[in-house]
Amino acid sequence: MPVRNQIAGWLDEIAAWRHDLHRHPELQFDTHRTAAFVAERLRGFGCDEVVEGIGRTGVVGVIHGRGTGRTVGLRADMDALPIEEATGAPWASATPGAMHACGHDGPGARWSMTG
């Protein structure tokens, strides 16, 4: 099955992950729950190596690939902002004074599998 079709089958699960992470934001270097979540997912996806504790709570997933000599690096922030959330979203922060103020949560924003 093409990768695109496999990913499309995960959309509800991926949305649930995002909602859970948004309900439980963590600030700065106190992202232990989030880091553990990311590390667990990377292992589940079959990364060759998962290194935790980078810069305290950072996570690196390594995929060795086929030795083409090319390297791709992806980076994502895991920490929230010290902002009181007032979105009213069902997945709004349950942590007082912290929220993931991500652009994809704006009015009418949604994830899609287009293009």
C-alpha cells in the first residue's frame, strides 16, 4: 500500500495525539511527558535509534537509511508558551498559564492530505 494511503488511515489517531499534547502543554525544559510521548512514537515508527535527554528533554530519532551520503534533519519544538489559553477548543490546555499557541489551531484551521 502506498505510504500516502497508510498515513490517511492514521488521521484520526494523529489528531488524537495532537489534541492530547495540546491538553497537556509543558514549558521550556520541563517537557518530560511530551518528550516521552515523542520517543515512544519514534520507536513505534521503527527508528533505528532514539536518543533522549538532548539538552535535558530533547529527543532525536535516527534512521540510518541506505547510505546514499545524504542527510535530512527535521526539527520540531515541543514546549508551550506561558500564555493562558482562552480558545474554548475541546483540546484546550488543562495546564493553567501554558498553551501550545500553534497556527494550525486558528479559526477554520485543519490538517489535510492534499496535493
